[in-house]
Amino acid sequence: MAKSAFSVNFEYFALRSLCAVVNAIPYPVAAAIARGAGWSLFHVFRFKRRRTLWRIQSVFPGKTRREAAAVAVRSAQNLLLTAVEMMRAPRLDRAWMDRHVKDGLLYKEKLQTYVDEGRGVVIMVPHSGNWYMAAWSMARYGLKLFALAARQRNPRLNEWMSRQYGDVEVLDRDSRGTIARILEKLAAGGAFAILPDLRVREKDVEAEFFGGKANVSRSGAAFAVKCGCPIVVAVMTRQNGIHVFNHIATLRPDPSAPDKKEEARRLTREALKLLSDEIMKNPGDWFWYNKRWILEPV
């Protein structure tokens, strides 16, 4: 259902007003406010508190309630810090990346070697740390990236989001012809950044994740199999105010695999296992508040 004109304009005005405040103060101050708000969100407003603690303790049964609460607070803080950085995105230039992204240029050059192979590269990054920063930083250092995003219900917010993506070309996930455009860009040697869809509504690939079974999409791996390009499995974390891009592994499709769909499933399971292991090392960077819990049955 389309939003009313009043809702569209009110939401946009509220967002732009908040953006004006966030951009008017120094980044360290905005970040400190976001951390304080994240603490309050959990301890004062008790935002999804019971459900989030249950999720964390189901994955980490050895954690005490206090330890699980610390993970939940850090996750809320990370989410709000990501929002602050999204609002300031046009100002996050290469000099800012030099100060706030560890070894960003080094990782860009590493990814560029895969692009230079000429078949493209699929970069899988999950909802951990500031996943947008993984793309923004690589783009600021000169890597030509494209990605997918769902269209927002509010058209003015959708236009705003498109501007904030900056140098990263974003394709409409639900538009006709998007799949063909992805394959075309990969065949031309493009770098496709994708967040694996970790909770698809219909049964696809059952993958090990967080010690349980998750129903996930094989789409990222399917594109790599179709184009014969590598899959870079990576995760972004926050460490003492610095963004760290961690290139976990590079997976390559087997060109001799007789069943391409099964090859995509194999690569998906392998990528998800690697991501799960890495996220569990820094659980506070994971988005535990997502309304679609990854380990729920289909």
C-alpha cells in the first residue's frame, strides 16, 4: 500500500532534520551520542530485550545474562553508529577512510586483482559491523562496485538512500531485468557486493550457521557459478572506533561440476560456515535485532 503524501513528507522532513543535526556536530561527538543511545535503547527502553537475549544465549549457551546483555548493547550501538555514518556518508571521503578504515587501500588492491582477471568478482559481506562501510571504503579507493537494494516504500527516502550510496552503483532488487544486468556487469569484470539473504521465505539452501540450520539464498553463489568468477567472503568489524575489513577466504566455482545448482549450494554452505565462524568471534557486531531470525524454520 502506498504511503499518503503527508506520511511521505513528514518522514522525509524528520530524516533531513536529524541529518542536519548529525552533520552539524563533529563525528566523535555523534558517535558518542550513538553509543549512549544504544545503551539506553537496551537498558532503559528495553527494545526487543527479551527476544534478543534469548537469541544470543541460544547461540552462546555458556554466556551469562550479563555477558549476553553486553553483546546486545554493543549490537544496538553498532546499528546506531551505522545510521550516523549513513547520514554523513557524502562527507566520508578518502582522507576519512585513511583515518577510520584499517588497511583499506591494501584490501582494495587485493580485490582489484580479482577484477583484473576479467570475469568479475562476487563479494559476500554479512550484516556485521558497518556493512555499508565495506562498500564505501572500497569505492573511495577506486574499486568500481555495484550492489542490490530493495526500494523503500517512501519514494523520497528511496531517493535519499540512493544519494547516500555515493560511488556504489545500486540496482533495484525487485526490478525486471536486474538479474540480466548483474550477469552482464560480472561478465564485463565488475565487482558485485552482496549481503547474503540469510532468511529467505521459501526453502532454498540449508546451511550451518550459529550452530544451527538456516534457510539461505544461493543467489550470490549462483551468479559466481554462472560467470565462473571467484567469491570473496569477507566481514567488517569495529575495533576501537576503527573499521576493519577482514578478507576471510576466496572461493572458486568448479568449472567441471556437472550440476551447477548443486555447485552453487556447495559454495553457499561453505561461505555461510566461514561467515558464521567469523561473526561468532565478534558477536557484538552482528545485527541481533533483525525481525526475521535466521534460525527460525521456514
